[in-house]
Amino acid sequence: MMIGPDEDIEIRLLLDAIYHRFHYDFRSYSMASIRRRLAQARAQLGCETTSRLQERVLHDPQTFPRLLQFLTVQVSDLFRDPSFFAMLRTEIVPELRTYPSLKVWVAGCSTGEEVYSLAIAFREEGILDRTTFYATDINPDALRKAEAAVYPLERIPTFTENHRLSGAPTSLSEHYTAAYGSAVLDRSLRKQIVFSDHSLATDSVFAEVQLVTCRNVLIYFDKALQDRALGLMRDSLCRRGFLGLGTKETLRFSSHATAFRQPSLAEQWYQRC
Amino acid sequence: MLRRERIADVEAGRLEAVVIGTSAGGINALGVILPALPAETPFPVVVVVHMPPREASPIVSVFKSRCAIAISEPRDKEDVTGGVAWFAPPNYHLLVESDHTFALSIEAPVNHCRPSIDALFESAASAYGRHLVAVVLTGANEDGAEGVAAVREAGGIVIVQDPATAEMPLMPRAASARAQPDAMGTLQEIAAVLRAGAIARHR
């Protein structure tokens, strides 16, 4: 992999070009991660340098949609980190039950695994019907896949094990139909979800919600963009609303830390003061 | 021990960070290296050990009781401070930013591995340049070979466990084939070099 100051100059120029031409703002993304993804993109798209990639992005309309797949990360599982969902069931749901209607925001939903996991857990806990989920992402391809709710069957064993470890009272197989090598999630889950294009870097608050989850999204942002995104989540949450972050993410280094308290020993759950 | 002149820089404490990569046999190997480092080790030691992906890693507790140097698993954006051996959390890539903070990633596995040694080494090479020491120990795959090449290209120092003395020779062999090591030796010899570097400024 090519590294060094020149490479970083080319990357900054490319990200500027993308922002001005396509209004996608990757300029405050974690540089270490962007470097890796652009190295993969250059290899796959056959561009020797980032400058050549920039030229293609600006002059060949097919290139940017392909590059976007490298720049946005789409790796998740149903019930990733089962203890997160176990804590949701035991610590968070009892308080959510007290609301007559619920709104949940899944920020950076990618291909949908997180929002469907929440929907399945909400159904198991008996609060699905009163809930609207807003699942947002910047990648239109990922949103289309999320809406389709079809996952390869070979991923089901991992999903099933995660689901079981999350303390689920039902079997995962009650929530999907297997057909032609794929698992199609139950349509009644999909009915409660609104998928939408939304950028944590450039868009603003769109609803008041009782729960936000944003797991393994902030890790790709620099500190300034993390603060912007967390500010949106803070402003979206009602008083006593909950914020769920990734296992290795923390509010400790954020300027919004004082707006939240931790209701339990589980590091990844926060509650709005 | 095979050694070239720049190892004297390491022993004199002229380094800013150490990165270590290992897989099969790695826990035993680190059990020789890490206990040799004093609590006052001025530089950070960042470690990737390939482990089965699970939520809570037992590694931190395994080494805490046996080491003077602090043992920790970083949170996203935490400073890469000295005096700590930082372990990549299971199922995440661990990267170092140019401002010497940690960045985590769940990008696809590299060489079937997450965390990947290559991913850590390449980012650290970019962040520390010639002041980085990269160490490859026992392992049963070739992760780390591209990483040491990036470290070498950025002017850093490469130390590899002698494959003949490694529990699993494949990983150190692939690394030394990809970048001629500045030192190649036993675990005890590598531990002595790093320890010398860690206490150099206190002498």
C-alpha cells in the first residue's frame, strides 16, 4: 500500500472533489480507515493513483456509485454483540413499555441488519406494533438491500446463534422464510420501518425519538464529526431517551458526555438527562 | 541473533512505538516479550493476536497479572499513550491515526483475519514513519507480511522471530521474505532488545 504525505494530499483533494460534485461529505472521516478503503478501491477500479481515481470520479458517471460502495462500510450481522440486545431486553424495554407509541432511529443502518434485529426484539417483547423505526443511511444501494430484507442462508447460523445469546424467547426461524438459498425476513417487520437517506455529516434532526442506535458508525468519523453526529442524536432524543453505541465506542471523549448518564453497567447504553 | 545497525537505535530508546503481530502460539510468545517490559516503558506497544471473534477477550486479564507494563484494550479515539500494551479488541481492526489516537473498524476481514496485523502495521507505518518498530512472532498464516513491507517503506524497523525457533514458522517466514528484517532471533533476544529500548532513557 502506498503511504506518506503525498498520498494524504491526493486523498484530501479527492474527498473535496466528491463533496463539491456529489455532496457526499467524507472530509471528516477517519483518515486511517479512508486510506485503507481507497487502496482497495484503487486496486478494484484499476487506478494506479488516487489522482487518477479522482479524474475518473469527475468524468465517468459510473465511477462514483462504485466508489461509494468502498467508502461506506456494509458489514454487520443480525444481533451483532448479543449482550447489547440482552441489555436492551432487561434494562431498556421496561422503560420503553411505558410509552403509548415509540419512535426509534437507527442511524447508519447500512443493509438493515441492525434495524431488523431491533424489530425482532421489539416483537418478542410485545412492543413492535406501537413502534416506528427510522432507518437511515447515505448509501442508496445499502438502503435498497435493507428494504429487500433478503440475506444469504449461509449467514443464518451466525445470526441464529447471536439471536439465541441475546436472551430471545423465540426461535429466529419464526421471523424469516428460507427460499432459493436466501432468508427473507418477515414482511410484518418491514411494515414498521421507514428507510430514508440521511447524512450525519450534512443533514439535521428530523424527529423526536425515544431510542437511537448508532453502532460501529462513529468509529469511521474523526472527533469533530463524531461530535456533530452525537449532537444530532442528543437533540433527537426525548428526555430519558436511550442511546445505544458499539461495544468499543464511548462518549468519554465527546463534548456531549454530560448530556447523558449511564443507566447500567453496560458500557454501550446511555440515557439522555 | 541476526542484527543490523539500526537495532542499536532501538536499544538506545530512539523509537516512538512498537507494534506486534502474532497468531497461533502467540499467547505463549507474548508471555516472554511483554513481562520483560517495565511499567515505565516510555512508548506504546500495540498488539494484534488472532483470536476467535467473541465479545469479551480473556487476553487482557491473562496478561495483567503477569506484566509490569499496563495492559489495556483501547476504546475508539483513545490516545495511544506509552507505558501500555494495547490489545486489538476481538472482531475489530485496530488502526492508528496520524494524531496518535486509535481508530477501530469493522471493515471486512483481511487474510480472513479481524483484527488484521497488516491493517495495524500499515496505519502505524503511516503514523510513526521511521520511529516505528514492527515485530512479527509465531503464526500459522501470512498476515503481517504486507504490513512489514509498509513499515519498511516508511523507514521503520522490522524485527522477526527466527522461524526456526517459532512455534509456528509460517508467519515470521512470510514476513522476513517480504521485508529483510533488521533483527531476527529468539523470543528472549527480541525481548532483550525491546527492554533495552524501554529502559534506555532511565539509565
